[in-house]
Amino acid sequence: MTISLICTVYNEGASVRKLLESVCAQSMLPDEFVIVDGGSEDDTVLQIEAYADRLPLRVMVAAGANISRGRNLAIAAAQGDILALVDAGVRLEPSWLEDITRPLRENPNMYVVSGFFVADPETPFEVAMGATVLPNVEEIDPSTFLPSSRSVALRKSAWEQVGGYPEWLDYCEDLVFDLNLRSEYNTFGWAPSAVAHFRPRGSLTPFFKQYYRYSRGDGKADLWRKRHAIRYATYLVGAPLLTILGNRVSWLFWLMGIVGFGAYCSAPYRRLVRAWNRPLTGGMLLKPIEKITTLVFVPAIRVIGDLAKMIGYPVGVWWRWKRKKGLGQSANP
């Protein structure tokens, strides 16, 4: 079977070498590595082409293409029966390609395989970020897990069957793609050892933008109505009601606040305690004072993320309504 590694890039000159080096170190190399550049304004393409003597590269430039369009172009050009997809900026475990494609190579009735991804932090804030927004592998239910396209493998025929990635969607495109695959192929393979390491957002501002865009994508694609409704109810109804009650019964206010806070941050704090024992990318362990600061970062990240989602979701809903009514076709409101 022919295996094609697929990736899209845009202005990744400072980070793409990390991915390329990890591909060079794979226990099993791909038959081809197809990369679509979305029109980078830096030296991304030059950085990639420097590896032409070490990797079976095919580099295409499609200026202005969003990530869905880039992936579809790369996959359409790929010769492989099996596709393995990654994002730029990650570094792969040495056995990643071998592990994530094994179920497809060994079972002709398997069409999609979920890999895994973990944080690759360089700062205390990034440790907190990873613990807050990313599950640990033991928290995953393979029967319902929807893989990120930074670590997934599938047959090209499966991509064709569901019509590829949705090019009308600028964010959450891999989620919609996964849902389409789930409706067609109920069972996904699970390769937890196929791990991609990626660096989380390094501050609250880019994190806010990221989650605003994710939530805007939810609104565009009409995803997770219940989740968003619960979030609005919690912040716009539950929190004010609790404050009013607290003004009359102060002990009840504090008790409910403590219980609610504990439930809200319990999973991130459990992950965080474990992350304290793992070294940063440079090999250093967190100092005691840095561990304390990560405790403070967690609730701030949770709240900022929720606010970003609450702002982004109605923007996406409005875009979807306009598109349905034929009032506008822009994918970027």
C-alpha cells in the first residue's frame, strides 16, 4: 500500500523544521509527503525545500487557500491509498506514522484511525494551558472520540466518500469532516501511541482569538447547541442568581461558589498536577513558584475561553442565517 503524508502550512518558517525533523526520524517513512502552502509571506517554502534530499516531498502553493481547501488539494494530488494527516508546527513520536497506519494496513475493513496529541509546553503558562484544554489519553473514549487532523489517518476512498473537507468552513473543519466520516463509518481505529506534540497558545490574547474562531465555526456549522446553551445559562442566569442569593445568605453564596469552582476546575487541576512532573520542551522541570502560578492560570484560562466562545458562537450563527437567506456568502464575517 502507498502511504501519503499530508500537511498544510502558512507562515510556518519558524516552526516547520520541528515537523520535518520528526518526519525524517520516523521508523517508517511515507512514500510521499504532500504539502500545500497557503501563500506564506515568510520563508516557509524554502525551509521545506531544504529537506528535498531527505524526504519524498511534493510542495504545492495555493495562495489564499484556507486549511480545508489546502488539505483537499493535497489529498487530491496524493498518490497514496492511505493518508496520514498532520499540522505544521507539531513534532511526531518516532513511531507515529507506523502506529497510526497499522490498523489500515492490517485490516482492509478499517477506514479511519484516530491518533492522539499532547501539549509540548515551553513555559509555565503553556503547561497550564495544556492541562486546561487538552484531555489525557485515559480520558478518551475511542468509540466517540473525534480526532484532530493534526493526528489522523484514513483511506483516500473515505475522503472521497464524504466529499472531502468542507471548504466553506474556516474553523472546526476537521470536526465536521469527522462527523461526516462517523456517519459513514461507525467504527474508527484507535492508535493512542501515535502521538503528535504541539505547543499550546502562549498567552491569553491568542488563546481568546483561537477559541473565538472555534466557537464561530460551531455557529457556522450548527454544532453543539446544547453545550453553548448551557454555557449561556450558567453565565447569564446561574451566576447572577447565585450573586443575588449570596447577598441574602452569604454562607450559601460562598459554599456554592466553592463547590462550583471545584467542579469547574477539577479536571484541569488533576491534569496539571501530573504535568508538573513532566519537563518542559527544554528539559527543565517547573520550579515551586512556577507551579503556584499555574494554579492561578487555570481558572483564568477557563473563563477567558468561555467568554471567547460566548462571543464567537452568535457571530457564526448570524453568518449561517445570512448564508441560508442568501444575504452573504463570505466565510469570514
